[in-house]
Amino acid sequence: MGQSALIARRSVLRGAGVALGLPWLSSSASAASALPSRPPVRLGFMYMPHGVIMDQFWPKSASEFLTSPPPALQSLQPILDQCLMIKGISGVPISPFNGAPHALELSTWLTATLPDADTRGRVNIAISADQIMANYVGPQTLLPSLELATMPQTWKENQEGLHEAYYSHCSYRSPTQPVPAEIDPRNVLNRLFGRRDNPGQMVRANPLDRQMLDRVLGGARDLRRTLGRNDQMKLDEYLDSVRAVERRVAAIESRQQAAAQEKSGRRKDSSTAAAPIEIRIPEGDKRSEYMQVMCDLTVLAFQTDTTRVSTYIGSTPNGVSYPELGFTNQHHSQTHHENREEMVSKVAAITKFNIDQFAYMVKKMAGLPEGDGTLLDNCIMLWGSGLEDGNRHTRQNLPFIIAGRGGGTLNTGRFLSDVSGNQGDLLTTLLSCAGVPLDRPIGIATKEISEMRVAGK
């Protein structure tokens, strides 16, 4: 292949003023000697509140992890060889905020730090692990980081006098700046693929306009002729995924618009075009569809190197329910089960549901070729909760699942059943595996957890 045919890594497809990032292609590795010869490592976090039912979450033994996973992990079984589970990670001790377990389960999750006790009424905690990573790799991508949520970050409560933001935010740009998360898939699409006139300035445009996309994809056909066969397949696969997300979002919007028309008494065949409606997660609708759209957007953002850092708050510690599972009880109320079988089974079902969505995302990553492996090989994806047991609000063995090999740094396919460490140690280790140099440990960390790593990596 001649030098003129080489593709720069930061190349984009352009059409109608919209830039669409490219996935990592083999051709890009040799485009310039200054560019890395391996795909970058991405770091993603996905959160669920209130802990788990321990005997249905933790594997029975290290030897049975791959062959007989517990019920909560069934959906991950096809890729458990690319997962790592660690038992023995303690959370941040919450004294003097003993009456604020739910204000602290999310806010300490990526900070490994307690809020400042002398300034409880305003946000004052620590920069979070995802934003530490964003500060390091952000200048190399279009977006420094991507923050997503399933529900609005508007819960108002006042446990121990703590600021309400602690209940619904886990990302902090600085000790006093919580990072808001986006709950509307359309806004996420605009952020990822929308039109920009100046760096960081978004112009209102619909990146999924059919005519515009056709122009962009027409440019892809020209580019395709310059690529080798393997890169052609990767480009085709990527563009297909863009179209797939377009269809998923359009289907959700169509359902929501029809529901709005019925509610207002307008006929479905009315010739009056309704104004675009806001996409939200309504009670009674299928939460899984919304969560999977957000997961797809995370995959696309990583695949195109639009960002290398993503955080997704699957739900927050307040009144969420899961009618899709056949009951309308709120998650929080069921976690105070006092070992009543019916309530325990509901919490277990909610846990499995959330892990299923995580599995949906990482299995998709495992099916996308990249470099000499897959997208998941070059990611570190952490699923977890800020409590061990919602019934007693314990934090001794926080539940975590890690998927992805972190570019070859993580030794996966194992259950480490007796690790001594804390939440800060885990976050510090993950950032180190992602290649982020740290001048100090994160929060309460005192070390890295060497057992997680590939020897010598």
C-alpha cells in the first residue's frame, strides 16, 4: 500500500458538516511513526445501587468460576474467560456519616473518599477515577469522557446534612464539581456525532438525518477502496452499528410519540406533526431497551476512539422499580428484606437484570475485532455497587466484575476469593493498568493489587 493510502488515526468521515470518527484500523498504525502501533486502552464503569444477594453473586470457588457461575453471572458465561472477579475489596468507612449510607454509596464509588465533614451542605469530596483518566487521555480524543445515566440526577434528600448531589453523582471533575450525566440517547448521539464549528462548540444538527448519513456513508465507500480486506470488514461492521443505533433510537422515539398522542387524545394518523418529545425512562416501559441503547452508545464511543472513558449510572439509590421483571416494588424497599424469601428473590432478579445489561455491552465488545484481538481486549469495564448488602448497608466485600484484558495487563478468567484491599486500591490498580501515571493513590488506597495483573505488566 502506498503512503498516500495510509489513514491517519484521527481521520474522520465528513458530510454535511458532520464529523464521524473512524474505528481503529490496522492501516492507521503505520500512518505515522509517532502514532501508537496498538489500540488504546479504554476504561468504563457501570453502577448499580444497594448491593447484591451474596450467595447468588459470589462464585462458590475459584475452580468453579468458569464452569459453574452463580445465577447472577449466567449471562456472562460465554466470556467469563475475559472477566475477573475479586472478593475482599472493602468500601470507604463512612464514619462520621453513619446515617448516610445511600448518600455515600455512589459518591464514594469512584472517589474512594468521604465528603468533607465541615462543608456538608455543598459538594466537597475528590476528583473521581474516571476524571483522573479523562485528564490524562482526554486531549487525545474528541470527548474527554462520557457520562450516562438511566434516570435524572435530581433526587433530593438530606442524610447527615449532605448535599443532594451525592445521591446521584459518581463523577467529579474536581472536589467541588460533580459531572452531570446524560439520560437522553438522542443527546448522546448529538454529542458523539453532531456537528461542530469550533472545538467543543456544538451546532444544533440531527446526526441521524437519513440524507446526511447517506452523504457521510458515501464518503465511506470512497475510503473503503483504499483499505485492505480486514479493515474493509471492520469499517463495514462499524457503519452497520451506527445504523443499528439509529434504528433503535428511532423505534423508542416512535413509541414515545405514539404514547404522547394517545394521551393527548390525538389520533395516531393525525396529519399534524407532533413536536419532538424527550426520551425518558417511564415507569412501566422496558428499562432494558433504554439501558442497551446507552450501552451501544458506549461501545460506539470506544470503537471510534471518540472517548476512552465512560461512566454509566444504571440507577441511583432512590425510588427506581423494575416492572419489566413482573413486580413494581421499589429496589430500595426490597433490599431491606430481613431474609424474607420473596423480597430476597426480587433483589436477586434486579441484580441479575443489571448484570445482564452489562453482559450485553461487553459481549458486543468481545465480538468486535480490533488490532490483534477485540475491542474488549483493549478495554477495562467495571460493573459494581457501592454497598455489599443493602439489607444491612455493609461495605466489607463490595461486589465488582471486571471485563476486558486492559490491553494485556489484566489476568482474566479468574475469581480471586481472598484479596486484601480497599476500593481505592482497586481504582488505583485499574488506572495503572490503563496506563495512567499517578502521583498519589486514589482516596483511601495504600497499594496496587498485584494479583490482578499479568506478571510483568
